[in-house]
Amino acid sequence: MKKFITIFAVFALLGIAAIFFKVVSRSMTPEPNLNAVITHEAQINPSTMQPGTIFDLPDPLREGHVSIEEALQLRRSIRSYTDEALSVEELGQLLWAAQGINNERGFRTAPSAGATFPLEMFVVVNNVDQLPIGIYHYYPDGHRLRYLRDEDVSEPLFRACLSQSMILDGGAVLVFAAVFERTTARYGQRGERYVHNEIGHAGQNVHLQAAAMNLGTVVIGAYRDDEVEQILQLGDQYRVLYLMPVGKI
């Protein structure tokens, strides 16, 4: 009988110790604050920024005040914008909605077949606070932008997009490009379908995020492919599949 009492006492002490260490560890490691608005500001100096510069974007919001149901209700294709500049925070939030990383395993806000992640996001900046006019490349890892070119391509891009005025009027134009080989290498020809599906997922994310932020956007699919790719000069591996101008309304 004494043997069983001793064993019971040992397990009881171990249980108490486990509870103690759990409480202590929680007090030392605070839970992440998903309601934080911005935890750091982008370190951007427009006067010294040069092509090749890589910089952090402000941390994206991960909880907002608009429900998914309300965002769905508000979603519209909006083609008229004011001349007010977008903020860096707004641009970063839209890019995160499109292709941002949303968990520790590197998965993104839009589903990707086999986690092959064929999409790449580029931005044509027309009117964004703190950012010089030009072309930028979004890096989901680290939520960063790279300044690629300081050329104003809005006019030739406008013409290549069949003179759709949103290209000129939007504070920025989000460019959805794809490297098809990342997905077709695993899935063969069917991988092309998966890439097009993924573009749709990411585009809808931007639509809903824009609606939640009271911004206007529209999907542009009517453009001369070769001409757009020649204007943007993103690289031979990229195929431009979507353009989404975004502006204040």
C-alpha cells in the first residue's frame, strides 16, 4: 500500500510542476497581438532611394473592423478614383492580401496547388506617399518591396491596356505575374490550369481587401500581352496575367 501511495505522490508532484512551468512560460512569452495596427514604420527615404533598394513595408493588419460578409456585399469593380495618394500602409496591406505569408510554415493568403507558389506581385507606382514613381517587386518573405526601375511607364502601359483610364488614375497598379514552370514541373500541363485558378484567388483577395479599406479597384484582363511585358521588363520567366489599378474613391 505504501508503494502505491509513493507512486501517486510522485505523479502528483510531477503534475504540479508541469502546471507551474506552463504558467511561468505563458507569463514570459506574451501572446501575439493580432489587433496591433502598425508595429513598425517603413524605413523609406524617397530622396535617397535608388533602383535595387529593398525596404520593409509596415506590418499588415491581421484583424479589421469589416466582416467578410460586409466585404462581399461591398465588393464592386470601381473604375473612377480621386487624385489622392495611396499610403504605403494601404499598398502593403493590398499586397499582403494578394500573396502575403499568413503562417509560420510560409503558406500564403491565397491557396496554391502543392504550395508551388507560381505567382509574383509587381507594382507600378503612380501616386503613393513616400514612394518614387516606378516599378516595384513584392517579396512575401519579410513583407518587403524592391525598387526595380525609376521609369514612369503609366502612359505606355495605358495605351497597351487599350486606353483604360484606370491605369493612369490609380495610385498604383498591381501586376499579377506567374512563373508557370514552378507548378507545371510538378503537375504537367494541368498545372497551367492551377496557375490561372490561383490568380483568381489572389485577385478576389485584393477585391475584398480593397472593399474593406474603402478603396476602389478593378481587374483588367484586356491588354496586349507582349506589349505590356515589354513595357514592364520583368524578365522572360514571368507572364503577366492580371492588372489591378487601385485608388481612393
